[in-house]
Amino acid sequence: MFRDLRLGLKIGSGFAVVLILLSIVLGASILALQAVSDGIAQYRGLARETNLSSRLQANMLMVRMNVKDFLITRDTGDLTQYQEYLAKMDDFLGEAQQYIQSPQRAELINNVDRLMTTYRNAFEQVVELAKQRRELEKVQGAHGEEMRNAIAQIIDIAYENNDNQLTYHAGQAQRGMLVGRLFVSRYVQTSRDEDFTIAITNMDQELKDEIAALEQDLQGTPQQNLLDTFLNAHRGYIADMHTLRDLIKKTNTIIHDTLDKVGPQIASDVEDVKRSVMQEQDTIGPQLKSDTNRSINITMLLSVLAILLGIAASYVLTIVITRPVRKAVDAANQLAQGDLTVDVGKTSKDETGLLLAAVQNTAANLKQMITTISGASTELASASTELAAVTEQSSQSIVRQESETEMVATAMNEMTVTVHDVANSASQAASAADKANQEAESGANVVARTIAAIHSLSDSVTQSSEKLSEVEQEVHNISTILDVIRGIAEQTNLLALNAAIEAARAGDQGRGFAVVADEVRSLASRTQDSTQEIQNIIEQLQRGTQSTVEAMTQGKKQAAACVEQADETNATLQAIMHAIGVINDMNMQIASASEEQSTVAESINENVVNVRQIAQENATASDEARQSSGEIARLAEQLNQLVARFKI
């Protein structure tokens, strides 16, 4: 029954057995891995809880350390660090409340959260009290400084006045005050009631007698104001001491009753959480390892069984499939050697049996086919001989057609080249005409600019001539003014001469006036000389101006002549440009006609070339047909030889 099954079913059954075995192994492995995965996930969750509890423990420790540092130093830096670690503590508490699922540990975390709220509120009260304490210490320090300054001034004045009794009482008061302030400072550091008792005793009770003595000694003296200042500061200082003690007691109460109790309780709860997690880890770890080893052993056992069963199934399947296939291979080799007398015997109903039956049918069909091919090859050899003779005649006719077409194509190529030369010459002539036209236009533009420049020059010469005329007129006016100055200088000289004569008549009394007259006469003489020099310069300027005006007039005439010549040149260039335009139009018409003729010639040439190519292709095809006829004859001979090899 298994022998008659289809080959696909046989192979499929073998794979099915292997897949079933693999499925069993895979299922067992998945179950084992799932159990291990669950254990690892649980262990990983415990590791996360351990990490969170460790972070909570570390951050709580840092919170408490910064609280202690702040209580000791009251430094704002410690307060800042406290706030940072407190914020981290809140974040870790939020994560712990989210991830910790155990009821016991969750209750501990919630309790830690409540205790942290209490701890935070208590420390905020301590910070507020510390702030009040700092403000109070500033006020108390100011009162202390007032007492110290007042008593020091009283001592200095008593020492200057040689008042030994006042000096003694003031010194005793100063000693009691300083001892009291010292123990106040110690009380601030230690918070011990003994220090406060000593401080209040020295500051209050022991100072009463000394203060009474000072009041008696300073009654009615100027130092009474200093004593009043001391007493006011002393009363304020005593009140500050009592207030400070109340603040310290409140702070210490909060520290001892809340911070020192809640902090350790939080640390203890976090430690309990951590210990609980670690205990559970210690239980799950070995169990997880044991489960993993058991899963590995089961998987290995099932894998070995699956491998053994798979090997057995593959061996049986190989024997069932390879025997008929080997028989089919032997029959195919017999056919390959040309022996068509194959007999495969009885076959099965599977694919290999069908393959053997197909080989048997193939042998029978080949036997019939070889017989038919043998007769057809003989007829094919005869037909190929006749085809070769016809092909040879066609090939000779095509060769003659190709030769004549080649001659026509050569003539058309020569005509096309000639037409191209004419078109190129016309195009070059047109280009030369265009260039000449451009040069003429450029010359016309240059002439136009030259005319404009000459007109501008003529206008400038005219304006310069007019300006020189104005200059000549102004020079004439200056000459008139110089005549007036010269007359004034001559009159001044005469007046100076008369003044000198009058001074000579006056004798010694007119000597000073004579000196002035000489200076005036000298000045008038220099004025006349300068006027004469200016007159000479003006005459030279008038002569130069006159020459310049004449030159300007001559230049204006020459500029007008240049303008006329430039206008004539411009008219000539315009005529040249018109003639070049006519030539250019004619060249363009010639070039256009040549291009059209060249296009027609190229079209004819292309057609001739196409005809020549077709003739060449026909010749090639004819030659190939002739060769194919010979090849067919040769193949027919070979086919007869091959058919003779088969054993029918």
C-alpha cells in the first residue's frame, strides 16, 4: 500500500514525522522557556525593587546627613542639598509605589511616604525657627554691642578722670556682661540648660549690684546717658535671651520628638523592604536555576528521541524512493546510447512508476520518429541542392544592381558638397556684410559722439570767452580803484609833509608829532609803491586775458568747422550702412536658396544611399541563403548519419 502512494505523500509523510517530533520538542521547550521567562521577570522585578529600596535608603541617609549638617552649621548650602535629595526621595517613592506590588512591602512604602511628609513638615518648622533664631541673634548681637560700647566709654571716661571707684564698678559690670555673652554663645552651641543658667546669672543677677553702684556714681553726670543706653540694651538683651531659649527648646523638641524618631523609622522601614525583597530573591534564585536545569534536560532528551526517529524515517523513505528512480536512470542511459529496445517491465502507481512508463513510451515514440526522420532527410538533401542553384543566380543580379547604385550615390555626394560650398560662401559673405554694417554703425556712433563733444567744446569755449570778458571788465574796475588808492596815498604824503613842517616849527614840543608824520609819510610811500606793482600786474593780466579771448575765438571757429566735417562724415557712413544692408539682403537670399537646394540634394542622396544599403542587404541575404542551402545539405547528411546510430 505504501509502495503505491504518490511520491509527494511519501516525502510529505517523512517530513510530517520530523515536524511532529520537532513540534513536541518545540512545545516542551516553549513551556520550559516560558516558566524560566516568568521566573526571570519575577526576579527582575525583585531586582528593580531592591534597586529602588537601595536608592531610597541612600537618599534618606543623605537627607538625614544634610539635616544634621544644617542643624550644626545652619548653612544654606546644606539646605539646598537637603532639598535636592528630598526631591530625589519623592521621585523614588513614586517609582516604588508604582512598581512594588507585594502587599506587605507596599504597606511599608506607603508608611515611608507618610513618615516623609511628617519629617518634611517637622524640618520645615526647624528651618523657620532657625530663620527666627538668626534674626534674633542679629538683634541680640546689636544689643550686646551697644552694652559693650557704652560700658567701654564709661570705663575710658572714669580712667581719664582718675575715678577708681567708677572704674572698678564699670569693670565689674563689663566682666559680668562678657561672661554672660560668652555663656549665651555656648548655650547656642550646646543647648545645655547649665550654660543658660550661668549666662542669665552673670547677665542679670550679678549685674544688679554693679548697675546700682553705677547709677549712684553717675547720678547727674554727663555719663548718665551712656548708662541709660547700657540699661536699655541690657533689658533688650535679657529679653532676647529668654526668646532665644524658647526657640532653641522648640527646635530641640522637634528634633528629639520628630526628626530623631521619624528618620530612623523611615530607614528601618526601607531596610525592611530591602530585606524582604532580598529574602524573596534568595528563594526564587535557586528555584529558577533548578527549573532551568530541568527544562534543559527535558529538551535534550526529547531532541535525542526526535533525531533518532527522524533518522529512521529518512532511511526508510530513501529506500522506497531511490530504487525506482535508479531503474529509471538505467533506462534513460540505455536510451542515451541509442538503444531504443528498452523494456522496464511492471511499474507501480506512484510518480516513479509513471516515470518508468514514460521512459517506455519515449523509447517507442523515438523509434517511430527516427524512421520518419530518415526518409525526410533524404528529401531535404535533394531540395537544398536545387535551392543553392537558384540563390547563386539571384546573387549575381544583386551584385550588378549594387554597383550601379554606388555610382549614382557618388555623383549625388559630389553635388551635395558643391551646394554646401555655395551656401557656406553666401553665409560668409552675409556675415562679412553684417560685420561691416556693425563697424559702420560703430563709426557712426563715434562720429555722433564726436559731434556732441565738439558742440560741447564750442559751448565751453563760448562760455570761457564770456567769463574772460567779465574778468577783463573786473580788472578794469580794479585799475580804477587803484587810481583812487594812489590819489589817497599822494594826499596822505602831502599831509604828512605838512605835519612834519609844522612839527619842525614847534621845536621840541612837536618832535613826537614829527615822528608820527615820518611814519605816515613812509606808509604813504609804501602804499604808492604797492599800488604801482599791482597796476603792473593788472596790465599783464589784461594783456594775457586779451590773448586768451582771441585764442578762444579762433578755437570756436575751428570747432564749428569740425562740426561741419563730422556731419559730412556721418552722412557718408549712413549711405555706406544702407548699401551694406542691401548687400546683406541679397546674400541672405542666396544662402537661403543654397540651403534649400542642399536639403533637396541631401534628401536625394539619402534615398540613393538607402537603395544602395537595400541592395547590399539583398546581396548579403542572397549569399546567406546560398550558404544556408549548403548548410542544409550538410545537415541532411549529418542527420542521416545520426539516424543510422539508433538501434531500432
